[in-house]
Amino acid sequence: MNKIRRNDNVLVLTGKDRGKQGQVRSVLTKKNRVIVDGVNMIKKHQRPTQQAGVAVPGGIVTREGAIAVSNVMVVCKECNKATRTGVRIRQDGVKVRVCKRCGADID
């Protein structure tokens, strides 16, 4: 069970964007990295292409770069603070992630 999933609200702990919050757009599990909206913005120089009639203009594109999973922390919806997560099994047998600060379900 992953500690950080897509659409989680996370806080950046280190780096140039320290203190910023954002929503996880995607998780790269094999590289242990996440892409967070509006965080770690990079500039990519893109060459114009024409594939199957679709013309992509060239230029400098600004987009989000990947961040190591260890540099972000899940923000709890109840206590609104960055927290570690635990796992609890509910009465109906479903595993849910739990905030270690307040005990509320994150899922």
C-alpha cells in the first residue's frame, strides 16, 4: 500500500519549493518520484513536430518536474497539517490510510 497516491494534497519538505502545497498529478513508482501541480517548475525546449497531421509548435514549455517521494508529506484533510500515515483495517475489511496526528481516515 503506497503512502502517497494520485490526487493527494502534499507539502514539499525540501528544495527550492519548500513549504509549497499541491496536488499529486502522478506517481512514478519505479523511480520513487511524484509530480505535483505547480511545484518544481522546469523549462523544456521543445522542437516543433508534425506527426500524423498534428502540428505541435516548438518553443520553451514550462511544466512540472518530478520530486523524490521522500521530499513530500501528505497533508491531512481534518487537521490540515503534514503528517505521517498509518494503515487501519475498518470493520468492513477495507484497508485505509490514517493520519498519525489526529487518527482521521485519509482515504
